[in-house]
Amino acid sequence: MSSIKFSSLSEHRTALMGAAMLFVMLFHVGMDRHSTFYALHRVGNVGVDIFLFLSGIGLWFAWLKRPSLKRFYWRRFVRLYPAWLIMAMLFYIPNYINTPGGGYSPDIPNLVLNILFGWSFWRIDDLTFWFIPAIMALYLIVPFYIRLILRHPTWRWLPVVAMVWAVMVQYYPPVHSLVGHVEIFWSRIPIFLLGINCGLLVAEKRSMEGSALWLLLLTLVLSLVMCLEFEESWRGRFPLFLERMVYIPLAISISLLLSHWLEKAPHWLLRGMAFVGMLSLEAYLIHLHFILVNVQKYHLGYVLTALITIVVSLVLAYLLHHLVAFITRFLPR
């Protein structure tokens, strides 16, 4: 039985991000509550955690390649912000004009702040593009966390503290009243930090012995069964952060097993998944509030709705990607 290489997470990171993005898009397509696959469809939300885990790995290398705060933040800005700014203006300006009371932006200052960095997510838990302001905030801590764990390796246990904090956000009244409305952000910090931690394992080309495959499969099965149970039997009767804690082992086991399988996957499949991964940011910004909301009006059924949404979103994401690439050519490097 071949060993499982952590380096595969880096070698196939773009393809894995493509898989994560497909999970998220399939999750967002509505499915009848009584469908046989409803619970499995809901677990597609783990794509967010897979994406954060892989992002943490990539950011480890991005920082160590050239440990400069200015360069690090500028590179993140150039990749994220132009696409965000275009799509935020296309969403929040019409929303402000066409919605009584301004919708997510009750006044011009809030409109400007929403366009600049998704302020209404932090203000009222607006989940329209919640991942973007969340990842912006996470980018800010990356260089300091990496510096910390390089100097003091014991601090690699900080993800465990982040898990405790997620519990406090839900159940400790002073914390809950202050930041409980953005629980979706706090409960995703542990997997992001674990991704950064895993960057060292990837860099050192470590591997797990072949028998670890059974441990990963056990982890996958147990966490998946628990997530399916949450969605099938307990939906609406438990705090969502609890399922997101189970997403952590589910996301890591999926990432490792999928990266291991991709070592022997057909070239065409790798290229296809990498293509989706390359467009993951743009597809995220486009698919839900610009494509899916319109396609679902026709009640075409889950499969056809998902297929149309994915294809159209990827076409538009490709165009947006190249538009942003053209714009950023004129920005300083």
C-alpha cells in the first residue's frame, strides 16, 4: 500500500480547490427536504472548510517564499480585491437602489463600506458574500501566526484554543452577545490555522505510511455519518457550529484522500478540476446571487439547475478572471 504524501496537497491544490468549489455550488442549489440525497447535499458545505484548509497551506509557502508584509498583503490584494470590487458594486448598488430602506445598506456610508469590504457581514451577519470579508480578516493574521509558530512551535496548538473559542461564541453570554452573530466566521478559524500548520508537513515532504489510509477512511466515515445525522435528523435543533467542528476532520480526511487519489487520476480530470480551482474566487462571487437565483425561478429540478448554474457561472467566471488579469497588469508589482 503506497504512502500518503502531504506534498500531494500542494501539487494538486488548485484541483482540490476546484473540487471544493463544486461542493459549494452544489450545496447552494436548493433540494427538496424529503429527497434521498438531501443530507448528503447539505454536507457539501464542507467545501468551505476544504478551501480554507488548502488556503492555509498555500499561504504558508506564500509567506516563506518572501517574508515581506508589504509583498504578502499586496499579492493577496491583487488576487482578491479587483474581482470583489466589481461584483460587490454590481450587487450592493442595485440592492441599495431597488430595496426599500436600502436593503443591506441603510445609507450611503454603509453602501460604501459594503462595497469596500463587506461591512454588513460584520454588522448584521449578511451572508451574501460572507467568505470574502472573512478571508480578508484571516489574511491579516497569517504572517504573525506563521512567525509565532516558527519561533515557538508549541503555539501550533492554537487551533484547539480556536475550537474552544467557537464554543464560547455560542454558549458564553458576554462573548455571544458581542460577536455571536458572526459565528460562521469564528467556527472556521480552526481549520484555517490547521492548514497553515500543515504547510510545514508539505514543505518537508513528509508522508504517512500506507496503513494510515485506513485511519483516514475511518475518520471520513465517522465524521460523514455524524454530519449526515445532523442534517437528516437534527436540522434546526442544534447550533451550527457543532456540525462545523465535525467538518474539521471531514475536510482534512477528504483533502488527503482526494489528493492521494489524484496522484493516479486521468490528466483530463486533473486539468478540469484545476480549471475550476483557478476560477474559484470568481465562481464564488458570481454563481449564487447572479446565476442561481435566476435559474431556480424556472423549477428545472436539482440536476439541471445545478448543471446550468455551474456551466454559466464558470463561463462568466472565466471572463471576469481575464478582465481582472487585464486590469491588474497596470498595477505595480
